[in-house]
Amino acid sequence: MCRDYLYASHCSAEPAGKLALDAIGMHAYLDCNMCLGEGTGAVIGMKLFDFALAAYQEAAGFSEIQLANYEELS
């Protein structure tokens, strides 16, 4: 099924945007009230994924910055 390879970058402000997403059972990552066409939301969505991946790959861990592991307070 091709749905397994889709991501809903944004929901268009046009009424059919939400209807289309509902029909395929997806929720958009962004809702910016845009009516600029699907390409604009996709570009913003991909950049958002780039930022998330960079943060995941490049952020220092607790041991790297010599910070003690989290301990739950009682």
C-alpha cells in the first residue's frame, strides 16, 4: 500500500485539505493556514525533518557533557 510511504507535511487551509487527510487516515505535522499549494508545505516539512535529524545525530548525551543520568524525585 502506498500509504506506508506517505507523510502528511501540512494541512491546507482549503476545506478539501482536511477531507483528503481524513479519507486516508493521516494527520498533518503542520497546520500553518497556508493556501500556497502542496509544494510549499512539503518543503517546510522536509526542512523540519532535517532539523530533527540533525538534533538527534548531533546533540550531546549526558555522558558527553558529564551530566549525571536522570533520577526520579520521590
